[in-house]
Amino acid sequence: MSGEGGDTFIPYGRQEVTEEDIAAVTRVLRSDFLTQGPEVPAFERVVAAHCGARHAVAVNSGTSALHLACLALGLGPGDVLWTSPITFVASANCGAYCGAAVDFVDIDPRTRNISPAALEEKLRKADRQGRLPKVLVVVHFAGRGAEMREIAELARAHGVRIIEDAAHALGGAYDGRPIGCGAWSDITTLSFHPVKIITSAEGGMALTNDDALAETMRLLRAHGITRDAARLEHDDAPWYYEQHTLGMNYRMPDVLAALGRSQMGRLTTYVERRAALAKRYHALLAGLPLTLPPKDDARHASAWHLYAVEVDEEAAGKTRREVFEAMRAANIGVQVHYIPVHLQPFYRQRGFGPGMFPAAEAYYARAMSLPLFPTLSEGDQDRVVATLREALR
Ligand SMILES: *Cc1c(COP(=O)(O)O)cnc(C)c1O
């Protein structure tokens, strides 16, 4: 794409596919197994080792990983799932898939993650009303770890299970430990969609340290069918298998696992590059009428999936929409992450509406994500900054 000035389009996120990745994929295409071969377990081992998790269950999307995680934790009709309103719809929809009610916990305006104070108050109220959630989906927005120490303590005190939605956060760390290590949750889910930290085109993974949860998720990703001789109830013939529960076909093909595994070799350099570019944005954007995302600190080493600024409309004398449109007109692919999930028509039909999560709504009113991906050049980043500076004048 080319703009009026001939400037090339800079998207907000972009994958990198190398010749090495292509070779890894074509090797599988020439092999005996396009799916259900050795690549999926090999990819699972690499991700589990990087994250410090005991088990990794690869599936065909991050959304599938969230669904399996909810099912494994026993979420069903009559239950309640809570998540952040500032996330992709999948973090909430996984509850609806299971027939559970979905509700939200407002964010901390500084971190854009679930506010432990809001969670504490909402848990206390829910406890009094006998309407505690079964599952809390904690999103590590933009790749920065949510306040898991505080959140896990509150959830445990009320018997609430935790899923970390780490679709943005592979390669990040919280409290000195890799996101996905499971120290503060039951299951962590990842996404390998092309805009995320690494890609398998489509794909996702569920990480856990719990043997039983891992086994349930493996069963559920492939129809609920087992061939494990120790588990068969009615026969032991060589062709025999049994369906023990209602599973899905959420399998990841080997072709895509090979791409994901090849990309894992660059995870560390990707996250370092993202962090360096984020630091550069911080320096170059200082003093403009913007609220910048929280910097890394002793507890948080973000994976920097997104660099989301908030436009200070009063100080700028411009609306976010005007700034957004000026950026798009200059061929810069800014985006807004996210429209609060509770304001989506599907959730409005279920009783939600404006004013219910004021911090999330205030953030959304001013938010804009700037381009950030490992192959973004400093020259292109300078063009983003110069265009934004101009748009804010
Ligand atoms: C991308 C994303 C998902 C869904 O992942 P898919 O692989 O696209 O299904 C879930 N949660 C969050 C926060 C995401 O950004």
C-alpha cells in the first residue's frame, strides 16, 4: 500500500517469516505427517521449557486454548466467569461457550490490567450474594504481567480458579519468572496469531503444572477419544478406541507446529527488540500530550506486544479520532485495543452497558496503539513519531 506522499504503509503489528521457517514447514510438507506427527509434541516441549511449565497442550487457536482451559476447570451452566473489559472478545467468550455467565472486573488506569482493588471489592460483594465466579481470566494486556501476587491471593481466598490469558505475553516475565510458569494460576493460554509475539499462522497453547488438567485438555482437544490401554473400559482390540467425553477437534497441524517451533528460536531476540523499540518510543514521545504505557520495573518485564498511548485531548486540542485519522491518512496503521468487551452488542444484550466499568471506558476513549513489531526499523519508528507529533499540534 502507498500513501499520497508515496510513504509505505506501516502496520501496528507484523509477523516475520524467515527462510529457516519456510524450510522447517516444507520439511513437514514432504514428510509422512501433516498432522498428528512429531512436530506438535516438539513445539510443546520448546514452549513448556521456555515458560517453565510442566505441560503444554497445543491447539488450533488461542481461543480454543481458552475454551479447553474453561472446560478443564469444570466451568458450565450456572457458573460465572470474570475477566477484564480491556481485552479481545475471546477472553470473555470462552465463558459463554461453556454456558456460564460472564462478568467483568474494571482495570487499573495506570497498568490497563485488572485492578486488584476492584477485584477485592467485587469478590467481597459476590461472596455476600453467593455469586462468586468459578473462573477468573486474567489478561496480561500488551504483554505486561497483571498483578498476579495480589490477584492470586484474593482469588484463592474465595476459591476462584485462575486462567492467565497470555496471548500478548509470551516471552515476558513477572516477578522474575517467565509468564506461563503457573506460579499464580491453574492454566496459562497463548496465541500464535500472526500479530502476536511468535506465530504458527493460527494456533494456541495451554500451559499448566497440573497433570490432571493437562490430561483433560489433551482429551478434549481430540474428540474426547482415548487409545490409552490403561483407560479402555470395554475392549482391548488393536483397532479399538473409546470416546469418554464430548471433545472438539482443536488439534494443531504439524505443518503449523513446525512454523511455531522455528519461530521460538527467535523469541528472546524478538522480545528484546520490542522492548528496545518501546524504550525508544518512551524517549521520543516524552513531553507530548499523551499518556504513555507503564515502563518495565523490578516486577514487570513486558513482552511489549502493543505500545498503546492515550491521547490527552484537552492538552492537545485534538480528539483521539482526529489524531487517529491523521495517522491513518499518513499510512500509519494505528489501531485501538480494545473496544471494552462489555460494550459489544452481544454483551449489551446480556445486561451490560456504558458506565459499568468507568476506568476501562475512560481508557478506551483515548487509546491508540502505535506500530510495534520486531522488524520495525528505527527510520519507520521515527516516521511514526514525527507524524504523531504533527497530528498533535
Ligand atoms: C489474540 C487474542 C486471543 C485469541 O487468540 P486467537 O489465536 O486469535 O484465537 C485471546 N485473547 C487475547 C487477549 C488476544 O489478544
